[in-house]
Amino acid sequence: MTVDAALAATATLVATAFAAATLERWLLRRRPHELAWTISLVMFAAASAAFWVAEAGGWTSRGFRTFYLFGAILNVPWLALGTVYLLAGRRLADGVRWGLVLASGFAAGVMVMTTMRAALPVDELPEGRELFDPLPRILAAVGSGVAAFVIVAGALWSAWRLGRDRGVGPGAGGDTAPPRRLALGNVVIAAGTIVLSASGTLAGRLGKDTAFAVTLVTGVVILFCGFLIATPPLRRHMSALR
């Protein structure tokens, strides 16, 4: 196994364990942001697994379509939905959720039906701009770009609101962590999102595949830390069931 394949495997396992943890929290507490995070992390794990398989045995059309759909188009928007649920009203977030469900179905159909206009490179990470027509690339640019902006803007707004209100009490109704932890958690989540988009910056030094693998592992670990900070301890809710 190559170093890149090992890093991709690590990212897959971390994302899978992370998704299991957020799913457990959602099953116990039914907080909508935790369901959004679970969906995002399942997609993250699927994209990482496709990258892992490709690094171990070469890229295929099915593998790259899976990687592109879940990694480039849908992952970050579902991650951003968790931020919307945490920081915006429930009615607005529910509307965004249903819009995202429809957009996800549309994107899946596009990726199934779109044709590749060039031969797929087997031994290196392909680029969507070389293989796909404009529509899949527009979906990736709009989905990831807008969603990343929502996450970063949400982190900045959360920190600004904390500084303005100087709140130190618990989150409303116990749904979220205390304001200071929530603000810090959103900042860490935003940092993880930025790291995940930094593979292009590192590619010149590490190589395209290695840069992507490094940012994949680093990004998911940072995201995990942010989610743990922004979410109340699970034991508080489990003790209430006794």
C-alpha cells in the first residue's frame, strides 16, 4: 500500500467512526444539525473510500463519479446545513434542507448521466475540468463555494455575536453547547473546511495525490474536533434517561 492509499484509508476510517458518533447523538437527541453532519460525514467517507480504492488499484469511471459527487458537490453543502441549523431559525433551516434534498437528487442524476469527454487517467487524481462538461463543474463550484462561505461566515458571525453579547450561559433549551464553546466549535469547523480546500496550494510541493490525501486526513480530524466542541457532552443526555 502506498502512502497516499494509507492516508486515504485513514480518512475513510476516521470519517466512518465520526459518522457513527454523530448518528448515535442524533438517535438519542434528534437534533437536526447532528443528522445533517451525519449525512455529510457518510458522504465524506464514501468519497474518501473511492479515493482509497483508486490509490490502491487505479481510477475507474464509477469510482471517479462517486468521488466527484460526494466529495466535490454534496459533502460541503450538507456540512453547511449543520451550521444553518445551529445558527439560524428552525423554519429557515428546514427550508434549506428540503432544497438541498432536491439539489442532491438532481446532482446525483447529473453524475450518473454525464459523459466523460476525455480518457480517465488511471494513476493520478483526475480533474473534473478535463473530463466533464460545464454542468457538473458548475454544481461543484456553486455547491462547495457557497457552502464553504456559509460555514466561514457562520463562524465569524457566531464569534461576533459572542463578543457583542458576552454570553456565557448554556445554549437555548440545551440544544447546543454554551455560546463560547459554540463559537469556538464553529471557528474550528470553518478551519477544517478551509484545510480541505487547500490541496491545490500544497500540490506543487507534495504532488497532487499526496496533497489531497494529507488535507483529507487533516481536514476531517479538525472537523471532528469542531463538532465535539460545538455539541453538548453526550453523557448529560444519557444520564437524563436513567
